[in-house]
Amino acid sequence: MQLSVSQLVLRAKQLEIDAVGHLMGRVELVDVIGQLVHALQRERGATSIYLASGGQRFEEERQAALAAARPMEASLRDLLARQLAPEQGASARMLSLMAWVLLDLDALADLRARIDQRQPSAHDAVAAFSRLIAGMVELVFHVADAAALPGISRLLVAFVHLVQGKEAAGQERAVGAQLFASGASDDAEQQRIVHLIDAQERSLQVFDEFAEPSLRARWQQHQLTPHVAQLERLRRTLCTARPGAKLDSGLSDLWFDITSERISEMWALQIELVQCLRQACQAQWTATRQDLQDSEGLLQRLRDNPPPHTHAVDRFFNAAEQPDAAPVLPNLLEATAASSTDPAHEAQVSSLEDLLQTQSARLASMEVELDAARRALHERKVIERAKGALMSRLGLTEEAAFRSLQKASMDHNRRLLDVAEATLALPDVFFTGSTSSLRK
């Protein structure tokens, strides 16, 4: 069958509809992941106080958070199972990330059983919960990275960085609660607090760049509330205490409440952002369906109403009729004159040209918007890869690796992305003998 313009135009529209449909399913997936992450963050924070206090405090809060998480776990397992269907269009990378998330979910029951027996330390429990949540955040990041619709991609970039910032805030809540509940300062944990504050700021800056104006305004307004000022005072108490110095364990409740208030505000933003994503997907799907119907109608009208001069050619070559004259220039001129006075014909030809031009222009504008979203996601991937390279080559912790990248960025007055790219370009031999200097 010979390829036609109409086939290409209509197929492009159908693929766009399919892409929006897949993305609508992905939004439901990231919504459930976000809900489970929120419940696990609450469970992690309560668990840190429960273990740091020797099981004397926050047992009820821990059990309540656990009960809230379990229905979300079941929902996520159901959604992951659906992704195996070919029509869902899940990539190999996405399925692999889902497998990692499922593996960690399967290990969650054993972790909770050991916490019931107060076997792990507060630090180890926080790390275990954080590992599980990290896999989920990585899956959300991949969904955002794979999206190919500009308006929706922008919202997904805002979403993944809000989730990432909220997770850093959740880790800060757990680490700080553990410190206060233990009654003693610790240098390593203080450093973790500092890095988590920095991580929140970086993630929320990207959120601020890509989110809807109303969501940006809401977050900026929250920054002016008394709760934020109180949080800053508690942060100073934690971060400026000398290692080993006594901390007021009674402040653990206040710390948990204040940090929870901050996380709750992020959660409210996350709920609104999911709603924005749903609305954007639905609007895109409706508009694309209408475009497809309009395109089909236009192309059918063009097929049913060929240019007038083609009728003369048809008559000339009609075997059942005796030709009276060849369809030469005078006939064509007459046909052209006739078509110029036919508004319907002019509108059809113009509409086809408009359709092709509009589609080309829209594809060009989509690439511009997608490029901005891809840059934000690319920067995160490069920085994460550079951290991983330093960790594997030099045996550094994740915090030490990121600290070394930050220091190089400040020392050389270069963007963090540039430093990360330069790090990845260095040969392995460069790192020989560099371990001690970077660990300092």
C-alpha cells in the first residue's frame, strides 16, 4: 500500500494519544508511590524516636504510621503488576526499577519485626527505610525522564524534585529526632543534618523553577510562617552543639512536630501537583482526540472533494465516453478560477496547510520545553553518577563524595554540573593516592 500524507498525519496523532494514555497511567503510579513514601517517612520518623528512646516513646505513632502504609503497599504492588501488560508500554529500565522496589518491599516485613524486638539501632533503621524510599524516588525520576510531552514533563520535573526535597526533609526529621531522643550530640549525624538541609534547598529550587505559579507562591508564603523560624532555631541547636554535648531529649517531640509541619506542607503541595498532572493529562488527551477527529474529517473532505480540474481529466479518460477535447490550459485556468470562487475548497486546502504547519510548529515548541525539563533531569543524573564514581573509586561515603564535589565547585568557581562532568571524564589513574585528601 502506498504511503500517504493522511496516513502519516493520522498516525502521528494516534501515537500522541497513546503517549498521553501511557502517561496518565504513570501519573497514577507516581501518585501511589508518593502516598506510600509519605506513610513510610512518618513511620521512619516515629521509629527513630522509638528506638533511640529504648522503646519508651512513640510506639503508638509508629503503629499508626505502619497501619497507614500497608494499604498503600498493596496498591503499589497491584499497579506494579499491571505494568507487565504490553499495552502499558513499560521500558526494560522501568521494569528493572520496579523489581528493585518490590525486592525492598518484600524485605519490609522482616525489618518491622526486628524493630518490634528493638534489634536495629535507630541509625540502621533510618538507613533501611531511606534505602527503600530511595528506590521509589528513583522510579519516579525515571517516569519523569521518559515523559515526552512538554507541559506534563515540566510538572513531572517539579514533582520529582518536590518528592526528593520532601524525602531529604523526612530524613532530616528522622536524624534530628534520633539525636534529640538520644540526649547527646554526634558529629556524623550533625553533618548529615547539614547535608540534608542543603539537599532540600537544591531540590526545592528546581521545584520552584518548574512548578505552577500558584504552587510556587504557596511554598514561598509558607517560608514566612513562625514554624519555619522555629525550625531554624532547632537546627542551630543541633548543628552548633559540640560533639558529645548533652541535648535536651524533651525537644524531640517539638522537633518532630515542627519538621512534620514542614513535611505536611510539602505533602499538600504534592497532592495539588498530582491534581495538576491529572488535569494536564486529561486536557492533553481531550485536545489530541479532538485534533485526531478534526484531522480525519478534514482529510476525508479533501478526498471527497478533489480539485475541480480533475473532473475534466476524469471525463477525458472515461472509456465509456467519446472525448471532445483534451483538458489543456484553458480548462485548467477555468478550474482554477472556479476554485478561487469556492470558499469551501479554499478552506479545505488552507486547512490542510494549517494542519501540517501547526503540527510542525507544535513539535518544534515541544522540543524547546522538553529541552528545559531534560536539562534539569540530566544535571541530577550526572551529579549522581559523579558521586557514585567517587564512592566506588575512593571508597567514600555518599556524603563525603558530594562534599568533595561541592568543595571543588566552590574552590574553582564552577557549576556543580561542570565539576561532576569533569570528574566522570578523569581516568582511574588520577584517583590513585587521592583517597586521604578527599576524605578530609
